[in-house]
Amino acid sequence: MKELLIVKAGSRYLRFLPQGHQLCSFDKASVFPLDQVVQVLERMHRAIGDGAADIELRKLTIIEEPYAEAM
């Protein structure tokens, strides 16, 4: 099991770029290890200052398991 941080904005997500952030779909969102929570919170506060609304820090829990396709 893996746990990562992601920032959600309503039904979309944030992708952090060197020049700021952009709204995106789940598959383009920035993800971070849990030990980077302080840096993620700093980026969130900058995004709020730049006008981002309705954002929240979320934890992703990923479970890896074998895939058995139905035949």
C-alpha cells in the first residue's frame, strides 16, 4: 500500500508548476509523498493567494495487486 498527498479543487485537481499552478484532471495532478506535507501546504497557500478556491489536501491510498482479466 502506498500513500500520497494530492490537492483537490472542487471536482478537479491542482498541478503545481514552477510558475504557479493549474487546474487539471486526476491523471495530470501533482502528487507528493507524505513527508512533504509542509511543502505542499506552502504551495496550497500560494495557490489560495493566487485566487484558487475550494481547495483541500487529500490523501491517496493506493493498493497494488495482481490483475486478472476475465476471459
